[in-house]
Amino acid sequence: MTSLEEAKKIAEVLDSKKAQEVKVLKVADLTFVAEYFVLATGTSSTQVKSLAEEVEFQMKEAGSKARPPTGTSSTSAASSLTSLSRTPAATTTSSASGQTLKR
């Protein structure tokens, strides 16, 4: 599975679990850290955690070699950021104002 296919799969999983504002961004020309960022917003820290867990499960089932999200943290909103790294890895963070976090 290519990194684009993985990013699209993650976006599909997030959409099926009612994530909001799901976006796939190509960042390969901007950073060496990742080829794509998959961004999504959740309505609560509970939903964000559930989204991260479902992405991890579905990607493992699909045979992805991407490492699971490094975890979720709850600050003041519920957003989730998952990145497909060039050295397969994913990151998930959360906040509670409905804003998308940038790292």
C-alpha cells in the first residue's frame, strides 16, 4: 500500500466514524517528516480517542506498516492530527475548541 493509499484509507475510516473536517494534505515537498497529513476534528476527547483507536485497528487489519499513533492528549478542544511519516509513523493529538492542531 502506498502512502497515498494509506492516507486515503485513514480518511475513509475517520469519515465512517463521523469525524469532522477530514482532510488529506500532501506535505512531501514541505517537510521530510511525512508525505501526507490526515487531519480530522472530533466533537470530544472521547471521540478523538475512539477515532485514533479505530484508525490504528483498521490500518493494522489492512497490513499497514505505519506505526500506531503516539497517543492522544486532551487540552482545550477535540481535534485529531494523524500523519503518515516517510518512516512509517502516525501521530495523534487532541484539543477541545474544535481547532485543528498543527505540530
